[in-house]
Amino acid sequence: NHSLQVEIENHETRINQVCQVGQDLIDEGHPQSEEFKALIEDLLRRWQELKDAIEARNQRLKLSEIAQQYYFDAAEAEAWMSEQELYMMAEDRAKDELGAQNMMKKHQTLENNVEDYADVVRQLGEQSRRLIEEEHPECDQIAVRQSQVDKLYAGLKDLAGERRGKLEEVFKLYTLHREIDDLLQWIHEKSLVAGSNEPGQDYEHVSFLKEQFKEFARDTESLGSERVASANEICDNLIALDHSDSAAIAEWKDNVNEAWADLLELIDTRTQLLQASWELHKFYYECKDTLERIYEKQNYIPEDLGRDAQSVAALQRKHANFEHDLITLGTQVEAIQTESVRLQAGYAGNKAADIQAKENEVLEAWRNLHIEVETRRFKLADASDYYRFMLMAHDLQLWMDDIIRQMNTQEKPRDVSGVELLMNNHQSLKAEIDAREENFAICINLGRDLLNRKHYRQEEVREKLIQLTLERLDMTDMWKERWEHLQLILEVYQFARDAAVAEAWLVGQEQYFLNQDLGDTLDAVETLIKKHEAFEKAAATQEERFAALEKPTTFEIKDRQRKQEEEYRKAHPEEVAQAKEQRRRAYIVEFLPPEPPKPEPEPVVEEVAPAVSAEAPDDTDRAGATNGDQEAAAQQEAGSPRSVEAEPSRRQRQEPRQDKPRRSGRSSQEPASPRGAKPAAASAELPHVEGVLTRKQEKDGDKKASNRSWDKLYAVLHGPSMSCYKDQKHAKSDPNTRIHHEAAMDLQGASCVVAMDYNKRPFVFRLKLYTGSEYLFQSKDAAERDLWIGKVNSVTGSEGASLPQRS
């Protein structure tokens, strides 16, 4: 069309020339001017029609060009989208997560291109709408073609979305698979730690392992719960979205949950194992620590018993504080016993034997510590009593020295009033001596108790008692001699006074006798007679005084007795010295050391030496009785009040006394004189039995006992009393310290029968005391049970009722 238009434009000059030639001819008046004019008009008309036709064709060609351009663009768009559809419809699948990620990136690029291609499709749409609005000749075909392009683009976008979804599923599947593998690997690594069987080497090591595993378990459960929950949630979401690999995902989920459950079970098992190992090593550690503390306490117990009463009191306070400190240690020992019982219930074999051995080692050390502490307390008590006794004896000796000094330093009297004053002073000394009698009794009784307890310094106590008693005897004798001397001096001064008065009376009457006046008158004679009668009456009254002066005085009598005694002493010096020695010995015989005991045959097992025996009075009591009798006789001879030493001896004879038990296999009595043989025989006939029993207190008086647990103890029955000790060692070494510091049980009015109503333990018998208290005792067999019942009933029967009661 362009070449045709160029050709027409080239002919336009020719046409114009032809028309100009014709117009020139017309203008020149060519004869054919009309024809020429018609031809020119016809040529111009045809030329115009040609130009209009060319213009119209040109317009049609432009419209066709626009349509064809649209068709071309639409065809290119369709071809591009068709090519993209081929990519979108590909069924290839990545082999791993990295491939899926690359395909996702590639697909994202394609999707971006598709999104960017939306501008081309939009331009095509705008162009088609414009052509349709301009009523293009091919508007219908353009509209159809545009709808095809839009539909193809929409389908491409749908394919892109589907392809993206499939790629995302694959990517999520591989991502989940990687997370599942990582989680399973993590669980496997944690399972290796949780499956360890290392119990720990000692308490510190197992404590470290326990804390470390506790932190491990806490972190593992916290992190693992989150990771497993996240994996389960992803699996559930993928399965809920109908993932193409739902079966594999469900299998992975089950594997993870099963592995996680196994790991939790391993953690729980490991925790229990470490807890059990920790408890066992903790028990061993506490046993070791307790033993170290017990040995430390044992080493802390000093041997020093003090140098005086103040130092002993300080040591006693220190020891009391030491015993108070042992309360916490005792609580720790009780905790070890409780823990040992609990651990032995969970272990068997060598472990249980080790636990029992550790417990026994601690209990043995604890018992030894208690024995040493009690021994220390008794030693300090003995030392305190010793120093108290020595202090009291020293004070009494100083006081006696002062009394003797006062009696020796008294000035000589000059008259009766001086003698009476001295006698009053001497009586005040007697009152002071009598006031000190109680102090003497306390001191002597304390010394006697120290001797009876076999004090470790008993020889010094014995020496001090003898010295104190002899000095007291000397002081008493001196007071008596001084009193007799004052009485004699009083009598002498009274005689001198009476003699002086009589002599003065006689001298006063000499003038009467020398008077030669016989009276000059009757009245004078009568007066003289009356005076003489009065003199005779006065002389008669003085006759008794002169007769009293003629009697021998006590001084003269004593002087004659003294001379006789001196003659007797000269004639029999040994008898006098022996009598004096016997008199002094009578006062100190109870303090003299006992004679060595005679060996006796060993008793049978059931009749071993009692822990608490009903002994007859020992040598001390008999000596006290002899002392009291001899002293009473001596004091009656001297005419002075009795000394107080006889009273304690008499009280000892009248009141039953609890003596310390002796060692097994020996007689419980001290070596006795023939006078003491009969009580000793009576003591040997008392019912006696001892042995190991297990005891439970049912009632304490009228109410239930607070502690009703069974205690293994060593029981000793002797006479009407029964004592319970911690073991045989305590029963022999310290019979006054019973279990739980309780008193001996008085069996008077008690009853003992087989406990038929108690079936939890065999060989049990019941003991009911008269106070209402009730005990159950378990023996090793029926024979031993019947033996105990028989012994108890022999005490509580009519024969036992007549025996003396003991506390």
C-alpha cells in the first residue's frame, strides 16, 4: 500500500500537468475546450476517487495492522504462557531438602515472572477494550481472543499456585524429616547419658552426679517437651492437610513419641538409681561423720579430776555442758538407726550386711562414749564428794584446834566467881561443840559413803576419817577433863571461901570469949544469958558448915584415885595402854580397811551374783554398832552427853540400806566377822535370776505408757526388787545407773503370769506391779519364761512378802 501511494503521488504531477495543458488549451479557446473541460473534470474526478480509495485503503490497512498487532501480541502471550504451563505441570520431585529449597527458589522466580507478566495481559486487555469501544471491524474476534488470553493466564496462575503448594509440601516433608532425624539423634544422645549405670564412688561424687543429672533431666525435659510437642504439631498439621506422605509422617511421629517415652523412662530410672545410691552413700557419710564426732568427743573427755572443790565444780559444769552437747549427737545416732532400718528393707546380701555393720559400729562407739561420759560424771561426783569431805574435815579440824586453843589458853581463876565465869565459858564451848555435832555427822557419813563406794582415794579418806574421829575424841576428852578440872577448882575455891568465912566467924567470936564481963546486975546477967543463948544457936547453925568442911573434897578423892591409878599403871602398864588403845580403836574400827575376802566357789549360771542384793549389815554397820555401844559405856562412865557417832550407826542398823552390787561370781557381802555370818546366810537364800530380756511397758500407773516400744535389756532380779540395765556390762560396772535412769521395780504385791492375750511375740510373760504399772517381757524360750515367772512369784508370795523392801 505504501508503494502504491508513492506511485500515485508520483502520478499527481503528471495529472496536474495534463490538467494544466488542457486548461491552457481551454484558456486559449481551443475548439475542443468543452471536451477538454469535460475531460479535465472527469480526470480530476477520477483522480479524486483514486485518492479517496487510496485513503480508505490506508485506513483499513491501519485497522488491520492494529488488529494483527493485537493478534501477534496475544499469540506471543499465549505461547509464553503455554511454555510456562509446561514448567508448572512438571512432576519432578526433589531428592532432599536442599533440592526442594532450590526448586522453591526457581518456582518463586517463575511466579515472579508470571506476576510481572500480568502487565502484558493487562495491556492486551486494555487494547482489546479500546478496539471494541472503537467498534473495530474484528472486535468480536478480538474479544474472543482476549478471553482466551485471560483464561490462559488465570490457568497459569492456578498451575503456579498448585506447583507452589506441591513444592511447599515436599519442602515441609524434607524439613520435618530433618527435624525428626535431629530430634531422634538428640534423644539418642540423651539416652546414652540417661542410661549410664555409674552409682558414684563416695558421697561427694554421687552428690555431684545427682545434681548434675538433676540439671540434665530438667533441661532435657524442658527442651525435649518443646521439641517433641513442636514435631507432633507439625505432623498433625501435615496429616490434617492431607499431605501426600501422611502415612510416613504418622510413622515418624510414632517413632519420636516412642523414643521420647523411652528417654523419660531412662531419666526416671537413672534418677531413682542416683537417689538410692545417694541415700546409701549419705548413710555411710553420716556414719563416718558421726563416728568422727564421737571419737572427737571421746578424745575431748579429759582425765583431770581437779585439785580442789572449785576446780571440780568447774569441771562438773563443763561436763554438764558437754553432756548437753551430746543431745544433738544422740539425735544424729537415732537418725542413723532409723535410716539403717529403712535402707535394710530395700537391700539384701552384702549391702544389708554392710549397712548393719556401719550401724553397729556407730552404736558401739556411741555406747562406749556414753560409758566414758557416765564414768567421767561418776568420777567427778566422787571427786566433788572427796573434796567436799576434805574441806568439811579441814574446817572441823581448824574449829577443833580453835576450841582446844581456847580451852588451853583460859586464865587461871582467883575466886569462885572467876571459876563460875570459866565454867560458863566452858559450857558455851560445849554448846558450840553440840551445835557442830550435825556437821560431824554429815562429814563422817560422807566419808563413810566414800569408803563404801570404794573411792579411788579411799585411803586418804580413811586416814582423814580416823584423824578427824581421834581429834574429835581428844577434843571431847579434853573438854571433859577441863570440865572436871573446873568442877574441882570450883569445889576448892568454894571450900576456901567457906573455910575463910568460918575462920572469919571464929575470929569474930574470939572477942566474945575473951570478954570477962559476967554482969553486975540481974538485968545485965539476963542480957548476957540471952546473948550467950543467941551465940549457942549461931554456933549450932555453923556446926553443919564446919562438918561440911571436915568432909573430904572431890579433889582429895580424885587425888587418891589418881595415886591409885598411877600405882596401877606402874604395876600394869601394858593393860592400861591396851585399854586406852581399845577405847580409841572402838571409835575408828568402822574406818579401818577390811580384811581380805576368802575365796568362794563360783555359783551356777542362774544363781550368779545379784545386781541389787539384799545384804545384811556389813563390817561398817557392825563396827558402828560396836562403836556405839562402847562409846555409850565410856560416856556413861565420864558423865558427859553421848557423842553423835553412835546415832548414825544406830540408824544404819535400824534402816535398810541399799549397797552397791558386787562383781559376778563373787559374794555380794564384805568380809564379815562371825557376828555377821547369819545375815550373810539369809542374803544368800534370796531368790535371784538375771539374763537378757526384751521389755515393753504397757501401763505407767493408771494410764497408758508414753513409750510402748520393745527394748532389749539386761534384767536382774534379786530379792523383792528387779532392775533393768542397758546390758550386762552396765549391770556389773555401774549397778545404780539403770536403763532410762529408772528406779528398781518393787515386786511387793506384784503378779506375774504368762501373757496369753498377747500373740504378736512368743514366750512373753506379763508383770503387774502394785502401783498399776504393767510390763511385758519376752524370753528366748518357754523354759526361761517359766523360770522368771517362778522366781517373781516366789518373791511376791507369802514368803517374799516378809522380806525387806528395797528401792
